[in-house]
Amino acid sequence: MVSIAASARRAGYKVFSVDFYGDIDLRHLCEESLSIIRQRVGKSCGLFERDYKVNLLLKLVKKLLKKHRVDGVVFGSGLEDNQLVLEEINDIVPVIGNTPELLVRVRNKTKFFQTLRQLGIPHPQTMVVYNFDEAKKCVKDLGYPVILKPLTGFGGSEVQRIECERELKEAFNSVSSASKGYLVQEYISGIPASVSLISTSKDVAVLSVNEQLLGVRRLGMLSPFGYCGNIVPLSSSMQVLKSCKTVAERIISHFGLVGSNGVDFVVSKEGTPFVIEVNPRFQGTLECVERVYGVNVVKAHVEACVDRRLLRKTFASRGFCTRLILYSPQRAMVPDLRAFCGVRDVPLIGAIVEEGEPLCSITSEGVTRETSLSKGQSVAESIFNALLPRHPQ
């Protein structure tokens, strides 16, 4: 959220925000910022999985719109699978981007993978299941290992690699959301990647091909597929980059998506990009893309959606930019994170962050991928060393 707000401010817009965490740097960027969590010294910042409720977010949106005249709404992750909420917001103030109906179309996993199959686009074999017996039957066709993931959700924290029938059964026994549906997916070994694009209803421009960072334990992420940030651009061969761009452009054009959109891949050892999903909204790569390629993503998004005008420039890389998302390794009190270089999404000093919850993010740049990444990792280590453990009350 901070990267979107900062980009919008640089583009000359007045910014208002509604989010879950209410971090202090977001509040400083906005005319007004409302959040589900009200951070306080000595008090917990909550648990996202328990405390995030989309209806609470909607109430805050309505509260904000009663006080301020707002010309349009843009959004990051968390709402793309909630058609009714998006429709209700769109009835009050225009959503600048993809329509709720289009979001449903591209986020319907069954139809999405059917479309990929019809287009001849490589993707993992994928089936939708609702219970253990259905999953067991699917695995007979796919073979172990498989990926098990919720039909809805974001961040990858509930995604599991399943090696055998015992693990499959344990997964369904331990997860209460199984009745909402799961994807059983062929496991593709390779490099997680994404493509960031800007599009009108008639044309598409690729901004960047990016490396995704998933399940990095030294950043406090315990889930093997939990999202931990990205490196822009992806360091790979020209052929792989070209293949990712071509496939992403085909998907965005086919669905008629507009504005800022992202396509996630796994690039196999043979260099084949397998499509995982589409994110029809701003992505976590936003700040890194802006730094590396010198483009204002929010401005480009608005121009594409409102004016139907597409960026016309060659995007030349200025090096590498890394974004790391840190997760608290323990229940801890937040130190003054402003003292650390490149820190974003900053909680209130003295607030309590629960174990496994997002702590902050770090942005670092370098001439090479390795220097960019190592700078961020060095800051992350210093931050973890500064955390003050807090015992449960």
C-alpha cells in the first residue's frame, strides 16, 4: 500500500487510503488514512488471518467517502476475489481499473486454466477439489508431488507441497477452509517469476520481468511458498525473458484487462514459463519497477484506464532493485525502524508484532542482482537483531 500511495503522490494526486495495518509511513503520505488495526504502543498489531475482514474494510471506505470527495479508487492485493464488495465500492466511486465482472472472469481458476489450455499456453495441470477424496482421485492422474492451494487468498502462506497421501490427508484435516475449495496442481520445479504490464483495452506494454522471492526463511517466512518480495529485473536469458513477455501479453490481451496487471510464472529448468495466475491489480513489484525503469506506475495506470493512452517508451534497466518483506520471527516490540536504510511499511514504534506477521519491507538497489539482494539482506539482519521479544500477556 505504501508504494502505491507514494507513486500516486509523485504523480501529483491527493491520496486517501484504507487498509489493514495502518503503518505510520502510509499515514504520512495520505490526506487521511483509515485502517482496521489501530496501532498502539504496547498493544498487538493483530493477526491478519484472524482479524482481516473485507466487510470491515468496506465500512472504512464508506466512512472515508462520506468525509472526502474522491475522484476514483485503485487497489492492491486483498479485494480481487470479492466481487460484491468491489461492485458496492464502484457504485459509490469509480474503480479505476478492471471491472468487478472482469476480475471474476480472470480469477475463476477453473475457467482460467481452461482458457490457457485452449490458447495452448503452458501451465501446470490443475484441478479444483472440495474434499480429501476428490483430491486423492486427482493425484492419481497427476502423481506426487503436487501443490495444494486455496481457491481464494493471497500471499502464498497457505500453499503446500504434498509428497504423499498421508500429507494430503493431514492437510485437509488441519485446514478449516477446505470446504471453500482447493486447487490440486502439478508441481513444476523452477524459478518463480512475474511480468508487470500496463494495458488499455486495445494494446499492452510490458514494464518488466521480475524474480519472485518465496519461502525465504532468513526473512522469517515459514511457509515454503509465502511471498517475501521480488528482484527487478529477472536475471535470465533473452529467450526466457522474451517467452515470459509474449505469454503475458497474450493473456492480458485475451481477457481485455486494463491498467496495471501482473502474470505469475514458474520458469522451468528447461526455460519454459508455466503460467500460475493473473493478478489484475497493482503488484508488489511497483516500487522496484519504478526505480529500475524510471516510470510512474500509478500515473501510467490512470492514463491507460481513463485516457486509454499507453506508455510509448523503451524501458532500459538501470540496474537491479530488491524488495524484501520481513516477518517477525517471534512476538516482538517494534524498534525505531526509520533508523534503517530503505525501510517501508513501518509499524508504530513500541507496537507489538506477533510471530509470523509482516514486520516491514526493505528496498535496496545495486548494479548486480547479488549486490542489490545482499544490501537488503544486511539491513534485514540488523533489524532482526534489534527486535525486543515480548512474552504473551
